[in-house]
Amino acid sequence: MERVSADTSADTSAETPGSASDAGPSEVSDNGGRAMLGSPARLVLSMLLCAGGFAACTSPEPGPSEVGSPPLAQAPSSRPSSEVVGRLHKGLDVSGYSGTVVWPELVKEGHSFAFIKATEGMDLRDPAFVAHWAAAQEAGIIRGAYHFYVTEDDPQKQARFFTDTVDLEPGDLAPVVDIESLGHDTPPGLSDRLKTFLDLLEAHYGLKPIIYTAPNFWDEHLTDEFGAYPLWVAEYGVDKPRLPAGWSTWHLWQWKGDATVPGVEHGADLSRIHRDGPDLSVLLLP
């Protein structure tokens, strides 16, 4: 994936114009777990009170279930649909650096998902994000947004910048943190700061973010305590990717970089889904 130092202009004239949706992550409500005392229990209580000589002995008042109240609404499913999960096969990632993206052409080429660069560090928003985000949805591609993590920058400010920029809807891919390079002024405690960033995104969107990284970089600079997060591993020229420390499987594999892709002006990185092992539902917002 590309890191840039300043906003650059991007030609998105071939994309379907539009704006990112204002819909946030889905919320699930419940009844607080309180048990309701039903009419049989109230009837027994009333009989006991009468037997004990209470003068004001009357029939129990009808409860909610006795006066025809509608049943409690069922909470929405906490898992994405199997149809959406089943569509995940091969995809790519793009940014402003990619130039013009003809999204319907990507569909014709069999790409079912795309990750789109949204933010970098504390204040750099990708200039093509809004156009890419809307056009990918218009074309029917499963979309996701990623943040390029700057190791010198404050993790809380980076997380706030991303969540202020990206609204996810049910069926969108989980947010991604791209951590692949170490800044010269990076202070100690990188793993702790990254965990802070991940915790803030998980609290905001309601699911664990995906970590994108390369095995050599990760093993040199980070710890083995992140195996609970979905892994998007980048490694080229191999039959299967090597796992960074802490993971027992991968969910996505970026297997080729800067590839020539019909529909993308300056090329893109290609990825595939690991369909034989891990739970792929964790990759999607329910």
C-alpha cells in the first residue's frame, strides 16, 4: 500500500459520483435482561394473600402478555449474511495514487471486494476516498476502508481521524489498520499504542479491525499478542504466506503488488480470501 506525505489530486472522472453514506454501524437493542413476572405467579400470590385474611383481596391485574401486547422485537442478527460472505473471493486495494478507477470494469474482471485508503496519520485524508467509496458501492463491490498507521503519531488522534472520516454500513468490510513501516522518531511502546488504536476502532464500529502487515516487519517491531485480530498478510512470490508471530491463520493474503489491473489507471495490489479455514464472517460488519 502507498504512503504519501501530502494530498495529491486524483482523476476520478470515470467513477460514479456520489457521497459516502451517513449510516453508522448497526446497533442492537435489548430489554435489559429483566425477567417479567407472569400472570400465574401473580394469581398464586393473590390466593395466598386471600388465605391470609387480607381484606383488600382482588384478582390480579392483567400483565402485558394478557392484554394483547405485541411480542418483543427480535434483535438483528450479529453475523453478516452467508450470501455476502460467500461473495468474498478476490479483490484489491486502491488509493488516490491509483488514478482513475472504472469500478464496473473491476466487477467484470471478477473482483468482489476492494479496500480503499481513507486516512493516514492524524490529518491526511486520501483525496480520492469519497469518490471511490461511493463508486464501489454503486458498482456492487464489497467495500472496506483502511488507515495507514504512522508510528510516530498519537494513536488516539489517528483513531478519531479515521472514525470521523469513515461511516461503515452493514455488509461493509471491517476497518483496516495498515502498519508496515517504522518512522525515524517512533517512541518505545509501539505495541501498546497500536492496541490503543485498535481498541478505539473496535469500540466505535463494534467489531475487531483487520491488521494488514508483512511478516518480517511485524516480527521485528511488534509482539505476538494480536492473534485475535483478523490478519491481512502481505507477502509476494511465495506459494503461501508466512504468518507473523502470534497468528495461527490468515484471512486475507495480498499476494501481488502494483499489478496491472483492467479498470485501474496506475495498477493495484491484489489480494485473495482464505476460504478453507478461518471464520470469514469476522471480516464484515453485521
